[in-house]
Amino acid sequence: MDRGRFGVPAGVRDWVIAVGVAAALLIAGLSGQHSATNVDLLGYALLAASGLALAACRRAPVPVLAVTGLCAAGYQAIGFDVPAVAYLFAVYAAVRAGHRIITVAASVTLLAALPLAALASGLHDTGEAFAQARGALEIAWLIAAGAAGEALRQAERRADEAERTREETARRRADEERLHIARELHDSLTHQISVIKVQAEVAVHVARKRGEPVPEALLAIREAGREAARELRATLEALRDDDTTPPHGLDHIPELVQRAGRTGLEATLTIEGQRQDVPAAVGRTAYRIVQESLTNITRHAAAATASVRIDCRPDVLAIQVDDDGKATPDTAPKPGVGLLGMRERVTALGGRLRAEPRSEGGFTVQAELPVDRTS
């Protein structure tokens, strides 16, 4: 909901203005000491309608412009010598919305119609000079209203452009910083971890070749080096991935399942429901959930099979990844960085995530991602 500086909804502000203008027009009409004839009652109705129509000027500026113009001509023809104040507000709103040509055409038409309406009602019989002065004043007020609307429209356009420029600058700086961090990590850590891993591998190989027992600490160093190298590669890929072109999404999940199958894991993919386009953020999160789940299965689960099921519902994209690994409810693993990142992605979209051992053994990851088709 659009709110102003003091938190007042835009619709409320529009109604306050409309009622205020209608009241001012009615007071001006009543000050003319008209009788309560049917024709005069119609004039009062036109005055009120002219002001109250402004409540819709934000949603429908062109129709409001037409209504206020017709009402102004109508109550002038009946004999109410009341300025077309509501029409000036409508001109301002229409120009602010960008309808400049229509506003100019409507205003020229009204300027031609008002003198005819005034003459038909017997108003302005005081002479040609008065009529010319009144016409010049009406033109001046119309120009002022249009200029105010155009000035505010340009100011809003410049503000939007400035905001867009700030967002693009911030995004570019974030990308540059992310790439800088990736380069620093690559330069400072990759070489050192590689040296540790290679030396541990060589030490284990030499010990086994000589028939000597391999110390558990050395085996732990070797495994830690391998794991650190894998995690570092994954981190560098995440830092370099700007999620732009091409974005990973639902179309890339079959490739993930096939890749997992090449590691010896029997992985299957099932897609249920009617496949429809989903927002990029939802597709990207679904891809990351399946990617992290399959990665954890191949690294830690000691599983033989894994199943990926995606259910495309009208308002929710449901994802479930199960494996038959060694996890049990009694030995629930501690959540690592992968699961925490997965939960953060799902929470950011307003979804739900459940990641826990299954009662029959193995691990399950279940996520529900809301799908807003209008976004």
C-alpha cells in the first residue's frame, strides 16, 4: 500500500482531497443564493460529483479529467458561476500520470465550452472585457496546474532513475568485492591446501610401499586435505557465480542427478504435477537444494540409492530428496554450512525446510517453496 510521509494511505488522502474540494464547490455554489428548484438541485449534484470524482484520479486520471470537465460545463450552463477547481486538480493528476496530449486537448475543448455555457445561462453579461480577463485567468490556472503535474512527474522520474543507478552501483560493487574475495582465497589458500594434500598423499604412499603402518593422524590429515580442497572449490564456485546468465534452475536438475549417478550412486528423478514456469529465485533455490543434498549423500551418507522428487503444484514447488544411507534418528548429524545455507535460501522465499534422518534409515530433505505466478 502506498503511504505518504506520515503513514497515511494514498486512498485516504485522495478521499480527503475529494471531499474537501466538493465541500468548497458546494459552499461556493450556495453563496450564490440559488433557489431550491430541480435545475438548481442538479447544479448542486454536479458540483458535488465534480469534487468527489477526484477520489479516483490516481487510478483513472483520464476518466476523472472527462468527468470534472463535463461537470464544470454542466453547472456553468445551469447558472452556477463557480470556478472549475476540480478540473484543475484533474489536470494536475493527468499530466503527472503522463497524459499530456489528452490533457491539452480536453482543456482546449473545455475553454471553448465554458464561455458558451456561461452565455447560455445568462452569466457574464457585464461585457467582453470581463469575459476576456476571465478566459485569460482560466488559461493561466490550467497552465499552472499542468506545469505542477509535469514538474512532479519529472522529479519522480529522476528519483526513480537515481534509485536504479544506486542499486546498479551497489550490485556492481558487490560483484567486484565477491570476485576479489574469490581471487584472494584462491591465491592464498589453494596453493597451501594443495601442498598439504600432496605431501600427505605422498607420505601415506611411501609408508604403505615400505610396509610400515600408516599413523592415524597422517590419514586424518590426508582426508582433511581432500575435504578442504573440495570445500574450497565449492566456495570459489559460489563466489564466482553471479546467478545471472545462465541461471541454474529446474532445467538443470536432471544434469545434477545424472552427475550423481556417475559416482556410483543409483540416483533417480521424478517430476510430478504440471510443469510451469517458476520465478528465477525459486528455480535457483530448488537447484541449490538438490545440489547440496546430492553432494552430502555422495560425500557423507555411504548410500547406495537416492531419489529426487519434485512436485509442481499450483502455488507451491515441493522438493524431496531421500537416501538409504547410514543416518538414523539416534545419530542425527550436526547441521553443517550446506544445510544452514539451504535453510537460509528457503526462509528468504518464505518457504519451509525439513532435513532429518528417516525412521527407516537414511536421510531426507523436504522443502516447500511458495510460487507467486504474478511476480
